[in-house]
Amino acid sequence: MTRQAATGQAGGPVTIDAIEVHAAGEPGRVITSAAGLVHGDTMAERLAYCTEHLQWLREAMLLEPRGYPALCAVLILPPTTPGAHFGMVVLEQGGFTPMSGSNTMCAVTAAVETGLVVAVEPVTEVRIDTAVGPITAQAQVRDGKVVAVTVANVPAYVVAIDHPLHVPELGTLAVDVVFGGQFFVQVPVAELGLRLGRDLGRDLVRAGALIKMAALEQLEVAHPVNPRIDAVNLVMLHSGPRVPGQPSRNTVVLTQGEPDPARPQTWTGTLDRSPCGTGTCGRMAALHARGELGIGEDFHHRSIIDSEFTGRLTATTTVGGVPAVLPTITGSAWITGHSRWLIDPTDPYPHGYTVGDLWAPQGTTAP
């Protein structure tokens, strides 16, 4: 399907139905009616198809006037493996991604509370196909309400510990490179001379964008099972070594596209409002490698707004021959509304737009 046909120019507006949800403060839009736009026999093929052909849909859903900078979304798709309830592709401001913990919590909560998956009390098991493998979520259900979701994520593993990364303006940083469903660079915020405060949001975002820019230039990564996943997507700034009896804290920087070394105005983005599920899994893998987190031990992880996920490593394993750990994350999500969006060919901004008061420059999306 071409961009022109998909936006209704060959036969009227496209209608997109969604359930609006947030997980630990991170807003998510669970899209339930776009399966016919996505092609591929496997979730890896579907993720690749979305990346190559459906950027218009991601832009329409996440950019203005239908979206805003902190918004993510999920495509609910038919499953590709027997026994799965649905497949999932994640839409973020920087592109399509294979997995997200907070967006999984949003998708599971939406699916169970609206009947897309039949609710069973006290626990409903939800099986989900992703481009990095099948995952299982346990929804705790009370009187039809999902009160918590535990996601058994794909294997998480360490690429490098304390890797020297040369970052413009920040110098050489010792960073952990990890995979928790996406590739992350993770660094103690104190190394940047900053702290994890809401009032420092712009400074934290700028630092994260600079680190991502350096990572994209200097680091080579590839998932051992799905080598198409081959770039650092996110940067986590965290509170450093664990302190007994205290929760750890973090914020994850989501850039709006790829930062350009020649254009400082692109060194921006948004902060994850949640503690970040895939980031928490990657962080636990690094802590385990450092000897700071044992198998079966709870890991309390708080966000920039002090919402919390509880993580746990359940076992060690391998993925494509690479040593890994099996992580779970538990958090809560809330439905905030139901929406029906139109993409009308007569609309002068059918695929959305950005303005520099809120957004980084995005030449392909600005009218």
C-alpha cells in the first residue's frame, strides 16, 4: 500500500481506533484497527515493514495535531505464533521499536479491560508476539480492573560495561551498553554533573541526545537473533550504584529523530515519564554483571516523576549464544479514554507537523 492510498486519497479518510492509556505516567495510545496496514509473516518482518512503509502512520499518530512530544503508541496485530493473544509493534517519536515495557503494560491493560483478551480473575495470562521474541504478561485482575501487570520480558544482556564513550561537550564517559528489548547506553547522571530533577529536564534531554549521537557514531551493536535491530535507540541516566534499602532512580531520553552533530537544535527530545520497562531490564542485566543484583531479588526503580516499577531477574540463559538474564517488570497502567482518529486526504496536515517551540527539527514531517 502506498502512502497516498493508505491515507485515503484513493478512497476517503482512514479511521484509526485507539484506547488511551498511561503506565506509571507514560502516555500510550493502543491502536486496535491498523492490522490491515501491516504486512509480514513474522513479527520481525512486520517491524521492518512498518519502518519502511508506515512512517506516515507513526507521524500521524504521534505528531501534532493528534499527538504531542511525550506520546508513544502500540499497534495491536494478529499473532504469528500459536497460542499468542496478539502481536505488538511499538511507535516512539524516534521510530518503530520492537519492545517497550511501559507500552506492553498499556497494551495488556487495554486488551483485558476492554475484552480483547478475556479477563480471568485473579490473574490473566497474556501471550504477546514481538520482533525480539514472544513474551508473557500476568495481569492481576480485581472486579474487572487490571491493578498490576507483570511482564516477563525477552532475555536481557550486557554488550559492554564501563565502555569509554567520547561525547561532545561532556568528555569521555564510562557507559554500560545493554539490551533490554532495545539497545541502551546507560550512565550515572552524576558523571554529567547533573541530578535527576524535573526542573533539569532540558539539561537532561540535551545530555542524553549528545550521548546517543556519540553512541550511534562509535558503537556497533546487533541483536544475535534479529540482526536488523542494530543501533542504540535510548539513553538512560541513572542514580549510580545501588544503595541498600533505597530505590534506584533514572530517566530515559527519547530523542525526536537522530541528533545531527552539525545542528545543535536537534540535540533534544523528551524524558520517559515512567521508569522505562526495557531500560529497567537492561539496567538489571548490568547490575547483575557487576554483582550488585542477584537472581530472585527485587529491584525498585523510580522515574523522573517518582512512579515505580519493580523488576526481578528470574534466571540466567543465553540468546543466540550470548549470556543473558530473564527479567520481569511489574507496574500499573490506567485507561484514560477511547479515541477515533481520522486521516483525511483533504486535511492539509494528514501526517502531522512539528513546530520548533516544542519539537526538534524534523525536515520530513514539517509542512
